[in-house]
Amino acid sequence: MPQIGHADLVAFAGNKVNLKKIEVDDQRAQVNRLRERISAKISATPGYGLVKSLHAGSVAKGTALSTVHDRDLAVYVKAEQAPEETPALVEWVRERIVEAYPTLAEDQIVAKTNCVTVTFVSTGLEVDVVPVLYEGDPNDIGYLVSKVTGEKLKTSVRQHLDFIRGRKKDHPIHLAQLIRFTKWWAKQQAKRDASFKCKSFMLELLWVHVADHGLVELDDYAVALEQFFAFIVNGGLEDQIAFTDFQPASELPARGTSAIQVLDPVNFENNVAEHYEMHHRDLLVAASQEAFNAISTAYYEPAKGQAVELWQDVLGTSFKAAS
């Protein structure tokens, strides 16, 4: 029997990795107050310019870490009434939020590069309000404006949530937990090497891919993590990774020359890893190799202390065996 196994990882997740339900509920209540203010303003003010707001991001998906101190809120903007370029669009949204929530101080509603950050002083919670240009399409399909190129990028907050929630229903508890473990791992890697890149959305899609194809044993976290890292080490990132939940396979583009190609299930034109170069992939593969080696070695390690140290190479020095 290995010294460190599934039960140890479950305990570590509960103690360190996972965002506590009480925190989620408290934060959701504050975000909902902001949503209610926006909704009331929409109802009371013809020509206000906002259509709706939707919870978004990792907290809404149930894949957030305990270290998350902000929330994401997508606001759907009537495209014909708002500027189409940043920073004018962001500033325009800020003015709408000021109108909807006049009791907040000026410095609590701040325009950033691609969003408006609303800060609640009582808790320190920050809500990143991201504008989505809306042209009336079904399924809450709208357009984000790229802060880099200014181009419009098709998206749907609702379909993104439906996508991950559907997979979580197929794989209750385990899929979301394993996503959180690798997000935690990626944070440890980024602390060690500032050039390491592995965005959260890409990890979510990689886990869905390996789960869809039966490449991991989800109900044993130690085994599943070892298999996930093996997938990356053994060339998993060389192939196109895509999903046909909302678009047919006939519309898939060619693999192309991107170092990594993980396609947004809502929009095949959006490669989630578009800005990853070959050296980023090499760093990700090398880090995955180190994690795989540590987990594999820990499996056969007879001394518990040594096994813990090997797992700390993967999950950081805060990892401890279950008492």
C-alpha cells in the first residue's frame, strides 16, 4: 500500500485547496446585491444600455481555489449603445454601474484594462465586471473585446457554465476536485518559475478531454493525477483538443502550427492556448514530467516522511498526510 493515497488528498483538499461553502455563499450574496441593483436599473430606465448580468468564472463553475478573493460577473451590453473598443467600453460600463449603485464610493468602482472592478469594503471582496457586447443572439452568445488586438471574440457565459456543469454531472465530485488539484499545482509552478504558463480554463478543458476519453481513473485522486500528468508527458498537447457540444465536428479547423491547440467549446476560432509558444509547452511538459516522477516514486516509497516530501514537490510545502 502506498504511504500517501486518495484519503490524504481528500483531507488536503478540504483543509487547503477548496474554497469553503460559507465563503462562497457570503460572496455570492454580495455579488447578487450588485446584480439586483443592475437588474432594477435595467427595469426602471429605458435606454440604460445593459441587458443582464450573469455569474461567471471559476467560482460559478465550482472549480475555484481557496486562494480566490474575487468574483467574476459578466454584464451583457447592448452593442448598438456602447463603444466597441477598450478602454472606452470599460469606462462606459463603469458609468452604468455608478448609476446602478450610487451608494458606493468612486474608488470602489474602478475601470481596469478589460473590466470594471467593484470592491466591497466590508469584506474586501472584489468583483470583476466584464462587458459582453450583445447583439440579440440566443443562448446568451455575445462578444468580448480583446484587450490586446481590439477584435471581437464570440463567447457565451451560459454555454460555458452548461459545458462544465454537464461534465460535473457525468463525473460527480471527482472531476471538479481534480481540476482544483491541478490549478493548485499550476500555482506552485508559477511561484517557482515566473515564465510558467498554464491558465485555469485550459486545465478545465484538458480534464474534460481526458475524462471524456476514459484516460484517467477519476475515483482515485493519486492515480488520476499521475495519469493526467502522463497524458501531458506522452504527447497529449501535440494533438488538437476540441469538443462538439455546441458546434459540429465538420466546423473544426485544421490543427495548424500552434504549440498547443485547446479550442473553446463555444467558439472554435478561439484557441485558449493561442499565446503559448513552444517554450511554454516545453515548460509545461517538463513540470508535468517532474510531477509524474514524484507521484510514481512516492507510490513505492516505504518511508511516509519521504512520500510526503515527494508529494510536496507536486502540491507545495503545505501538503501534509492525513492525521
